[in-house]
Amino acid sequence: MKRRSPPSSAPPSTSSLAPVVEWFQRQGWEPLPFQQKTWEAFLAGRSGLVQVPTGSGKTYAAVMGAIAAMLHDPKPGLQLLYLTPLRSLSRDIEQSIRRPIEDMGWDLRVESRTGDTSASRKARQLKKMPQILITTPESLALMLSYAGAETLFGNLRAVILDEWHELLSSKRGTQTELCLSALRQLRPSLQTWALSATLGNIQEAAQVAVGLDIEPVVIQTNLQRQTIIRSILPDSVDTFPWAGHLGLRMFQELVDALDIETSTLIFTNTRAQAEKWYQALTFALPEEGDRIALHHGSIDVQEREAIEAAVKTGAIKWVVCTSSLDLGVDFQPVERVVQIGSAKNLARLLQRAGRSAHVPAGTSEIFFLPTNSLELLEISAFRNGLAQGDIEVRRPLHKPYDVLIQHLVTLACGDGFTPADTLSTIRKTLSYERLTDAEFTWILDFLEKGGKSLSAYPRYRKITLEDDRYRVTDLQISRMHRMGIGTIISNQSVQIQYTNRRKIGTIEENFASKLQKGDVFFFAGRQLEFFQMKDMVVYVKSTSKKSTVTPTWGGGNLAISDTLSMHLRREIERSQDASTNLELICLKPILSAQQRISHLPAATELLIETCKTREGQHLYVYPFEGRFVHEGLGFLWGYRFARQKQATFTISVNDYGFEILAPKDYPFQDLFSEDFFSLENLEADIRASLNLSELTARKFRGIAQIAGLVFKGYPSAKKTAGQLQVSSSLIYEVFSKYEPDNLLLKQAEQEVLTDQLEVHRLAKTLDRVRSLSLVWQTTKRPSPFAFPLLVERLNSRLSNESLLERIERMKQQWDGKA
């Protein structure tokens, strides 16, 4: 495809930067080379990506070139769109951009437009847009769904994509690509600049941002941010570790390692974990309760804003948080970061570490507290991976049909779209570069007529062709579509309010539906008693009664990345040598026991253990590739064993390996061959080894919501999660029976294979282990590496109390045995 050159008309010269440079001088700042280079590239009409460490000044690099162009050549209406993945970031970004405008008295207006913006303000904005608008991908899509987009975006010069690494490999990133393609159709000269701190495939990421017909500029810097990782080590480690056996038991060690006068963010991987750690820390330091806060996405937005403001003023010193504070909120007072449990991903750890010392060339300090002894291996692997400059690759999704279906209805709700021009525009995105004529025709038929299966139902006939342009002519369909715009699919949430109707936040309906009157639980750091649930609102009151249940949320099951898994395997090999590494020294009892009972595998070896217990014959395999890959491998190997000798298997997985439990005396080793590493018929074998239809049906629920096949309900009458599930299940059954070639069905199955089972990584793993030396070990009892897998399986069928009792009994039985 021929790439478009910069505009032929004379762009503003670099002399236009004088007002910007003057403001920098008034602050006592010297523009950094990467900032100057970005401004000059912008004024030359170029588009591209800026990748520099967190806290180095990306925002001013991105906006000041555009501001200089606006000051040089003033125009009415919207000039600059700043897209951010989190609406909570918009406040900080708006303040940063306002600062030079107000200091210098520039005639520019900057506003935000997110889900938190009032309806009245949104209405005013549509009538008279500010020159600079900070918004989210969902709000941009919503603006495109209104008539008059050509006028609204008629003078738009540029779009900035903040935290591009966060969007890139998600459906929100695909939605952003499609919205940008629509804007470029309206404004062919539109410039796009993406910002990132943590991407391993910079050139590809830049191309996704700017579209296929533009040559992107990639701007980096030699600024270095040092990241110091310190582990909070347990006094002793259990020879038989299992997930969660440390964690909260070490809260006193964490308190002792920190200083309440040092501003600190304490990251957890889940909201439930954040709630528990907040309780533990306020219990340990009751006199400092007003200086410790809890922050996660389910807490009411006003409370989150108040916490963020108090961190900046220094009134709050410690914040227990989740990924809600991962991204670019500027917390310059923060001096230290704590990570509870492994971050599982180099980029995630680097991003969180960057929240401290949030200034150019600052030194980030991150404390790591393990929830499992073996996570000390991971943190050592993190340290070596970051030292070598390794970072994960994030790639755009391949043709998610549900996002495209939503986008086309969005355009049809607005000014409408012509099929040929829109197809040409869509194919300029990396995600849909290979969209075929047949696929596009199928989607149009599906939207216009309901496809083969839904043509009898008027609400599925969403668009109408009028004068070669598709439009939505039914106002109710437009209203319902706008309420469902977006690609974030989560379990249905319900409001939590005090009985006086003061809002506290949201909790998942699945959890709320199990509460009985009088149940006590912690939420947002408060001890609450359930009163009633009415009209999808949970009413509670404060109480001092003992907590009986813990809120749960979906998700949070992170798996180690392919980049980290590579370093983890190397770390295991390094652990066999004498080391000054504190984590490996602490792990010596476990690693010595592993070597004594079984074997410590080198990076060139694949360890396979067999063990016979009263439960049956166990097979333990350790590829160290992450739980999603191991899930696919476990079922694949189970299928390939069963083809030779029929048996019923139980499979458990974790990040380090997988277990196949078979009947006693099952001859695993006799049946094993090179065929277990075969890539031939891989997808067919996986389909045969899993109940793929059930997994596909679950995945289809989210696809059905994004594609607009199920309606969540109006704000005053939201559907329950159960109602949504029934609706999507009925449609899934209809498609499966009457329209098996439906593209959305195919997408659901492909997402199971690529997202849930990571078949691409699974194939790479099979290819890698084929070249390794196999080490078979027969053990008298599960090894330290095997024990967490055994517990993983028990945990799925025992209550937490009986699980702890069973673990203790097993350890006593095995204690002292070789």
C-alpha cells in the first residue's frame, strides 16, 4: 500500500515554537531533546509514536507542538483530541495542559468529556467544542454516533493516544483504530501521535496508531530511569510452598520495612486482595488510619478523586491500590512503590515502579512482597529481565467482528456510511487490513437483515440503505446502541449505598445476590452490614460486627508473560550455582529439597515427574510458560494419552507447570513419545480435548454484548447478569443450530484458542520443548514444585478451612521422608 507523504502545503515553521519555549523558560526548564524533536515533527505535519520512560514529560512533548500550531494559525472549534484509556487520568491531563495556557493567557479552551462528565456539559460541548478535548475511546465513539460529525471534527488537527501500550492489544485499541479511521476519512490531513513507556514492538505499535498509509516517526530518548527492586523476605520458607501461603502472614514485615512518613503506593493484583491488605495495615497502625487509604475501580469516583488529591498534598501517605493507579496519574510526592505478589509482566512492574519519583531521570524504588515463596524466583527474573532492557510485545487484534459491527452501527446512527468508502477506510487499519469482501458483505447483511437466523425480529434489522448510504432510522435502536457503546465486558455491577442513599461504590451482582440480611463484609475499607437489595441497589449500614464474607470480583487471574517465563527458566538454572542473590539464598531450602526429592531443571531440560499416592498416579510437567499455556498443554497431553489408553483425568495448572492425575498404575512413561510435542493437527486435538462448545458459549456472551445482540437495559431497569446470560445463550444456540458459519461464532471459538489457551504460545512451547532433554523422575511424594499444583486442585473442591487442615496433614505425613 502506498503511504501518504506529509502535507504539501507549507506547515508552520519551528519559529512558531517561540511561545512554547518562552513558557518553558519561565518555569526554569530546558526542553528535552525528545520534546523538541516531537514538536518539530508535528509542525512538519508528521505522525508517530513517542516512547520514553514514565515521568519524563511525554504529555508536554505531545501537546505543545499542536498548541504552537493552534497559536500560529487560530481556527474555531475542536483542534486537538487527547484520548486516554482511563477517565480518572483526564483530570491530571487537563490540569497539565491548562497550566501553560493559563500562565501565558493563550486564547485556548481545554475540557474533558468522559463518563463522569455531566449530561448538561456534554450537550453544551456538542454545540460549542473547546479547542482541546480530553476524552476516552468510548466517548469518542459516542460523539461519532451523533449527526454532524463532519462539522464537529471539521477543523480537527491531531489526535494524541495516551498510554498506547494499555490500549493496543485489546478491543478498546481496535475500537480506537476504527474511530481514528473514521476521523481520517473526514480529515485526511489528521495527525496522530501515540505515547508509551513500555512497548517491545515500537515500530509496529507506531504503525497501528497512524494507520497503514502513513510512514510513522518513532521518537525515543537516552534518558535512563533506574529501577531498584528490593524484596521483603520471609524469616524462613516452607519446603512445601503453595499460592497464598505467605501474603498477609507477612503484613508485619511490610509495616516494619516501610515508613509512614514516606509516600507509598501499595499495589495488589486484585480488588479483593486490596481490601484485605487495607484491613491488615490499618489494624497494624490504627493510629495512622487517616493517613492510609484504599483505591480501586469499584469505589465511588468522588472518593477516588479525594484520595488522589490527598496523596498530592501529602495528607495521605500510604495507598493500597490496584491497576486503578497503574497509569499516568502524576503523583510526584510518591517516593516508593510496593508490589504485593508477582506483577507477572515486565511492563506492568515497570509501569507501577514508575509511579514513584515521577520526574525525568528519577530513580524508582519498588519493594516486592511475595504471596508464595516461588514468586521470589519471579522477582529475581524481573530484575534480570529489566537489566537487559526486555519488555513484552503487544500486538493489535486480528479482525474482531463484534467491534466492527458495533462501529458500523455507530456510524449509521450518526451521518451514515457508504459501504465502499468505509470498507476502504477500515482496511487502512492493521486490525482489518485483511478483511475480505465476503466478510464485509456478511456483516452488512447481518446488520441490515439480521442474517439467516434473526431476520424475523425487527430489532436485529438495525441499518437501512438510503441513497447508497446506510443509516439507523429507528430512534429506539439508536438510543439502545448508544447505551451499549464500548468493548469493556465485565460481570454486571450493582450500586452499594448506605440506607441514607449516600453512594459507596459498585460490587458484582454475583456476590451481592448471595448476601443475606445481617451478613457483614469489608468494602472500600469500611465494615458494612447488608440490609437489602432493591432495584439493583445494595443497601448497607456501618457496623462493628465481625466480618463474615469477603467481596469477590471476576478477573484478576494474571499469567506470566512469555518474556518473563524465559527469564524465569534461566533463573532456575542460575539458582544451582553459589549466588549472592538474596531471593535465591532465601529459596535455598526449597530448591535443595527439590534437588533432593527430584531434580532442578536446567534451561535446556524439561522436567517430568511421576508420583503415586492414594489419589492415583500423578504426572507433573514443568514448562514454566504460564497458566494459560499450561491449561492448553494439560488438556492436549491428557487427550493424547487417552487416545492410547482410555482413562478419566483430573488436570490442574499454575504458572510453573501442570498436573495430570490418572487412576493408579496408569503407565504415563510407557505411553509417552515424541508425538506429544507434535504440532500436526494441533488445533483439532485441542478441540477434541476440551469441551470447546462450552468455552465458546461463555466467550460468546461478551461478543454478543459488544455486537449489540443483547441489551443491558435502560439505566432505570438494568438487566441482571442471569438475564443477560440467558439472552446470549439462546442466541448462541440458535446460531449453532441454524447458522454454524456465523462469523461471531467463529470469532468466539478463535478467542478461546488465542486468548484463553494462547494456542500461538502453546505451539511455540511445543516446538521449544521438542529440542530439550527430557528428565523423568519418579518420586515417593510430590516435590516442592509439584506441591502448589496439588493444592491448586484441592482448592477447587475444598473450603478454605479444610484446605488448610489437609495441607498441614500432608506436610506432617511427608515431613522427614526422602
